Amino acid sequence: MTSSFRITLLPGDGIGPEIMAVTVEVLKTIGRQMDLAFEFETALIGGAAIDATGEPLPEETLKICKASDAVLLAAIGGYQWDSLPRHQRPETGLLALRAGLGLFANLRPATILPQLVDASSLKREVVEGVDIMVVRELTGGIYFGSPKGIFETETGHKRGVNTMVYTDSEIDRIGKVAFATAQKRRGQLCSVDKANVLEVSQLWRDRITALAPDYPDVTLTHMYVDNAAMQLIRWPKQFDTIVTGNLFGDILSDAAAMLTGSIGMLPSASLGADGPGVYEPVHGSAPDIAGQDKANPLAQVLSAAMMLRYALDQPAAADRLEQAVTTVLDQGYRTGDIMSASMTQVGCQAMGEALLRVLV
């Protein structure tokens, strides 16, 4: 019996439409082979939405997303919108999407594939075998805390203010996701904070520690964020699952991504307590190569695999998609960002065609 799913597509800006087009064709092929029916609906977000409606996240887009089983997002942003007021920029639309769908947990894997070990800027013996999952809190912390803004003081100077704030319930819910994620991996969880100088981090550490007895099969450790940044470069294989707040997670997950050789290879999943999650590549919109058929679509394809696994409960389809990516890399196909000697360089569309040949 055919399983049917409603998928909202948010191609966004820059290379987004190109990598989304490849991913949709791959999903259609997977669907035909595994008796899965996908109903795709495309909506606007980011700069494309600003140009069309004046808003980075139109109300209609959020409505469509809420009515779907999952949301597949490509990329947002570009130079032409950087001078807009903060509330009108593409990034504001992304934050509003996360808040509107209640997406408090961001799962960002950083796994180095054997075929790409030499693409990393670090030595082979440092990165070979790296397999890290960063669990980042997504709807709290300094990005959402108040007060915030740029204010004029009594002396006429301007003062910028952002507030880092977490409640115990916010910490508990992301902590539970992190412990459960570690249970499915190697049973090691490192909580990253700055408890030596920040009261909000002290609360974070206290609450994460209090959860640990409920997960006796998980070994919990703590690390200050500055040390964690150093250790990710020094000895990344010591990490299994990392849980941290919004700001620290934003920074550390990008650092972890570069261990793998290219941020263009890494997917992510943003999940809430219920409702659809958002699945998107870690990389940005790369406006400098947009429309030139140079983009790497593999992170978008792997994001679709995460969608199949986490949102749609189709692990066999997810496995097949991930294996297709591994196979085309084994065959020597590379986009420019992961190109190395003796490989075959291809563009975005040709990489998609290679995936389709493997799948059929």
C-alpha cells in the first residue's frame, strides 16, 4: 500500500533552487521504487519572499508549512538584502519559521566519509573516523532573549544589547533530546557551556546534570565552550554527541562541519515537540556561484534522507538515499568544493544525474 506525504519545499535564494531541483527528482525516483507518494508544494521564504511580498516569511508560507508532514528548506540570503532593516532581512524569516513551528532542537551531524578524508584541512590521522552529532537548542538563548536592540544612552552614546536567557524547562527539553540521541549513538554526551562566567550557563549545567540519572546508559561530561572549540580541532574523535545552547551551537556546529572537508556535504534537522520539522543543508546560499551549475547538491539530498528517517519514518528509503551518495563518491564524482586529484569534476545537475543512475 502506498504511503503518502505532504512536503513543503522552500528553495529560497542563491543556489537553493538548483539544489532543491536535484533533490526533488531524487525523491521522486525513491518514491516510485519504494511505493511512497510525495505531494510537493513550493512556498516563499527569505530574499525571494521579500522581493515578492515584502516579508521574509509570509503568513501563507507558515500556514503551508504547518499543514505538511515535513519541510525541506534549501538556503536563504544574499548580498542584495544585507542592507535591509533587521526585521526585513532573510535571516529573520528563518528565525520566524523556527519559532512559528516550535523547532527547538537542531541536529547537525558532522561525519567524515572515507572518500573525503583528504578533503579536510586537518591531517588524516586527526579526522579519519570523526562522527559527531551536535544537538543545538534553537529557539532560546541570545538570539531570542529580551531586551535587545541598539539604544541611545543618556550621554548620547549608542549601546547594543542582546540578552542570553534560558528557563529550566527550555534546558530540560533540549537535554532530553540530547540524551535520547546519545542513546542511539555511542552513549557519550558532552554538554558545552560557559558556567565559569555566565549564570545562564550555570543553570544550563545544573539542569543537564539533573537529567543524567534518567539515562544511566549515557556518560555525561561537561566542557567550557572555549575549550570545546579547541578540542574540536585538536582531537575531534573524542566527541560523540554534543549538546549546547543556541549561540554556542551555531558556532561549534559550523566548526565541526569543516572537519569533514566541506560544509557543502552536511545536512541538518530541526525538530519540535510535534508538527513538521525542517530539514536543510548546513551551508548557505552561496550567491557567488548561484545559477552557474557549480553548487554541491549532496547536503540537500542528505537532508532529504534525514527527513525520510526522522519525519516520515522511512528508514529503508533513507538508507537507500545515503548509499546512493556514497556510491557516486566511490565512482569519483566531485563538485568543485570537494574536488581532488584524479576525480571527475561535475556540476550540480550532473551530480544529480549520477545519483539517479545509481538509484535506477
